[in-house]
Amino acid sequence: MPPGRFITDADMALMTAVADVFPYDVQPAVAAISIARGQNAAQSALEYKGQTETAISLEMALCDDELASYQRAVNFLTTNEPERRLDLYVSYKSFQSLEDKARALYGDAKYPRVEYSALDSRVIIHTIPTALHNSSAVGLQMCIKESIRDTLIRLDKKHLHSHILPIGASKYSSVDDQRRRSTKTPDAGLKYDNCQLNDLLIVVEAGVSDGYQQLKADIELWLGKLGSRIGILLWLKENPRFRFAARDSCNSLSATESNLFENEMCHARRTRPFGPYSFNGYTWFGTLDIALIEVFKWDARTSNISSDKYVVVQDGAATIQAETLDIGLTMGDAFPFDEEFSVDEKALPILLEAETLLHILQSAVHSTAIQRYNDLV
């Protein structure tokens, strides 16, 4: 609405309708208009030109931003392009409405998934991810769990391995003092369960070409609201980023060429395992430009969060030269409550087998190229 124009009855009707969908944080504009109209015309006009004009302009701008963000989210849900993520800063009531919209469109399907962070009033929408996204997260979880088992065997405490369990794709939630429900489903992770305690130890959040800051905000949500002790950010950047083409543009890739395609993908796996994977002039996976592991730890005594980064792949080549990778995890991180461990035993590092970790990433890149081809041809 242009500055200096009075609000009409039509404006009022629109804002009242918006108030039914959007929350109290955009409703003060309606109240300000009502107060102004309840006074005499001269005083109302005077106040409108002063402080009331500023308040109304601000609230209308907030309302317009909320509407635009909400419509963008609806369009994103409706299009439902694979391998995409959308982060929006909108109200909690908008999040609830988007949850209902996703349920109406797709029922109980796992994707697209709508989540909310009360830490920063952020809605996160994921469409179906790549094989690289899923396999790398679960593979990292597996590497950590296997290292824990191997260390327990050396300590003659293998019976404790049953206390470390994968968390799976389970939704976690918490409610703040404003009754806003933060929700998040991890990509992978581990919990400690000895029948008396059930504690979320490690959460893995992976992203393929997602923004690093978005993934970092996810980790902060896990540590700040959802009770995880450690968050592992696994950032995987493909270059160039893959975009799904229309099916018509891929008609030349007939089903009879599938054997040739598979042979070419196997050749790429042997010669350039981190990409690119191309066939018939179309690139089904670019190059894994970077694979970065960042480990975040929350200190219960100080409430501070520290982090360390470990680059595993850069510019399509592995950077790990040693047989194992130390990412700063210890046995005390896996068994924070268990009194069977001495101080020295709790300080033992959880070392990842480098060859296994790299093999998991290579296999996931290969599988992603095949998955994309099968989805379009």
C-alpha cells in the first residue's frame, strides 16, 4: 500500500481475513486501524500522518512478507521437485497451515517433509533426497558404531555395545513456553539405552548442495532444543548442482540404452569415483566438490557449543591419507553415564576407518547418478 493512502473498507476486510490465517504478530495493524477509526476524523488523520502511519506501514509490510513467504512455500510443496530444500522465516501458525497443506497433498508420505525450529521461527521443507544424502549419513553412523564396537572388544566390554542404538528416521519434538512445537527428523544418529536411561547421543544432519548455514542451524536446533549431546554436520557439495530436466528433454535416452548407461557408470566409478558421471551428453552427477564433516559438542557445564571441521573430499579427490580418521569423538561421548569405564578408557578416541568411509561416499555418488537416470528415463 503506497504511503499516505488511508485504509479502505476493502483493506480492512483483507487484513481481517489474513488475521484468521496468520498469527498475532501481524495483527496489531488491524488494532491500530480500528483505534484510529474510533476517534474523530481530524485526530485520526493527524495521528495517521505521524506515528500511526509508521506503525501501519511496518505491519502491512510484515503482513505482505508473510503472505509472500507462505505462497512461496505452497508453490514449493505443490511442485515437489526432488532433491530440494526450502527454509523460510514465518510464523508458527503459518507452519501449522503448511503442515496441513502437505498432509492434504501427500497424505502420510515421508516426503515432502515440513519441520519447524522455534529457535529462529524457521520452517524447513525437504523434498525426497538423493542416495548420496541418505547413504552418506547412515554410512557415517555405521562407521562410528563399528569403531565403538571394536574398541569395546579390545576393552573386553563387548556386552555394552547393545546400549548403543541407531535412532532411525524418528521425529523428535519439543514445546517451548509459547507452546510452539519444534520438530526435526534426523538423517542418522545414535542413542544410549541401558533400559534405565534413553539419551540422544549423536545426531547426523547431511545436506547435498544445501547451504552450510542452513545445516548449521539444524545442528543448533538439535543441541539447543531437542536434547542431543553431539551434532555432526555432513556437508556434501556437488558441482555443478544437478537440476532435474523435463522428461521430454530426456526422451533420447531410451530404455534400450540401459546396458550402455550402466557400463559407463561402472567405468566412471572405477576411474573417477567422485564424479563426474555423464552419459549421452547429460551429466547425472557432477563432481563431489567437497565432503566436510563438522562435529559440534554441547558443554553441559558452560552451555557453550564448540566445533571442529574435517575435510574428507575436495575437488573430486580424497584428502584422507591415513588409515583412520579422528573426528574428535571419544568413548566418553558414547558412554557418558556408564561407570564401567575408567577415565582413561573414556578418553579413548572413536576412530573411523578411512577406506570404509570413502567407499560409502563413492558408492553413494554412483547410486545417485543411477537413481536420477531411472527417475527420468
